[in-house]
Amino acid sequence: MRKTGIWLFLIAVVIVGCGGTSDFERGFEQGRQAAGSATLPAASRPPSSVAASASAGTGLRAKIGAPVTYPDGWKVTAVRWEEQPPSRLTTPAPGLRFVVVVVRVDNATTRTEPVNPFNFKLSDSAGVRRDTPIGTPARSDELHNTFLEPGSFVSGSIVFEAPIGDSKLQLLYEVRYYSLRTATWELY
């Protein structure tokens, strides 16, 4: 009995020891090191200019196609949205449909910063927030997790599920890498 316990313990140690760091964690840490901790802002600030009005108490709001520019030069734009038909292999959950939002992120900051499609959420008229689900139709222009060098940009699509017939959809952006950045685009 005692030998069995020892063997189970050793097997568990070997399994845990083989884990290691994921590519995402290594890439994120490299981006943080490239940016340098001295450049991290002490406090988060809201964007200084938005191409649409910001309502008091509701955060920054913009219309589709309008960029949100932050004081450090980071700019995010919800370029357009459209319906996404299901594929042979992927279908939305019952009562839902696929929609795709194309976004563009520009880095005019002085540091390398990460871009992650999971920083975007889709909110429906009932206020339900949805991440991009696993198993959405494949697109050639998908936004992938990446690092943006200063002076560069990336654009790509993100597929979400939304209720059938709901026309009051909103794209939400929230990220907390170096500072808090939030914005909401009305997709109607």
C-alpha cells in the first residue's frame, strides 16, 4: 500500500513537471520585457478623444466605424459588422446566429503591446455579454493574439453568437495590460 502511494506521488510530480509555460505566456512575458517596466503608467486614464460622444456614467461610446484614441496613442476601431452564415461543421447554439465584427488596432505608443481577440465581447439588448465561442466558422481574416510594435497596426475579424432578431448589439472592449482601456461601439 505504501509503495503504491509513493508511485502515485512520483507520477504526479512527473506530470506536473512536464507542464511548462505556454507559448502565450512566453510571448506575453517577452512583450512585457520589451516594453520595459519603467514605461508602465502609474494610473489608468480614459481616452482623450473619441470620434463619437461619451455619455456620462455609461463609459465611452462610439458608433461603428469611429475610432477610440487613448492618450498614449493606442487606437481601436470597430470597422464594420455583418451576419456570418454557419458552415457545414459549425452552427450557433439554438436561438442564436453568428455575427462577425471587423476591428482595427493601431499602436502609436512607444512600447510593444499585446492584442487579444478575447478583449472584445458582444453585448445584446438584454445586456448579456458573450465571448467569441469555440468552434465558430473559420475566416481568412481572423484577429489572432499578437504583439504590436510601435507604429504598426493589425486588423481582423471576430465571430460572436447573438440572439436571432436582436438588432441592438454592442461591441465591448476592455483590456488591462499596461492601463485600463474600455470602449463600447453601437453596432446599430
